[in-house]
Amino acid sequence: MAIEVIDNTRQSRYEVSFDGALVGIADYHREGSTVVLPHTLVDPQMRGRGLAALLIQRALDDARAAGCCVVPSCSYAAEFIDRHPEYADLLAPPSVGGGESPVL
């Protein structure tokens, strides 16, 4: 059983392969020094093996190595960071002035 995670920069996504077959992806895009993680998907037949966690961990480790912050707009990525507080320092700060509008 060979599991491999790569950064496919041409398609702006991390890919996980199981015995040479692509079984999952985690899309990303960069906005300056911020990495946005909008979507994670693993083949339903391959779920429960920690493959999505490998994708997100690799994305977060790469963001840290590049000095980037992260916006986990994918619910799985957000939950992963909640369960692994060692990555909480990567969360992008809220936008300046980006709070809720006052109710008039």
C-alpha cells in the first residue's frame, strides 16, 4: 500500500494517490501571502483512511514553510485546524474593518 501526496501547482490542488490511483484532492488558491483552502474531496470508497487529513496537513505544512497564513473555507479544513491546534497560528486574521455592518 503506497500513499503519496503531491502539490499539483498547475491545477492549484494537493492530490493524494493510493497505489498509484488518484483518490483525493484539496483545492487551494493564493491571495498574496494567504492560502485559501476552499474544497477537499476523497473518493467515497477510500474515506475513513485519513487521506483527507494527509491532504490538509500537507497544505498547512507547506503554507507554514512559505510563511503564509490560511483561510480554511472548506469545512473539513476548518475542522482539521480545530482538532489540531498546533496549526491555529496559521489562521489569517479577520479583515481589517471586515466586521458585521451595524443594524440601522
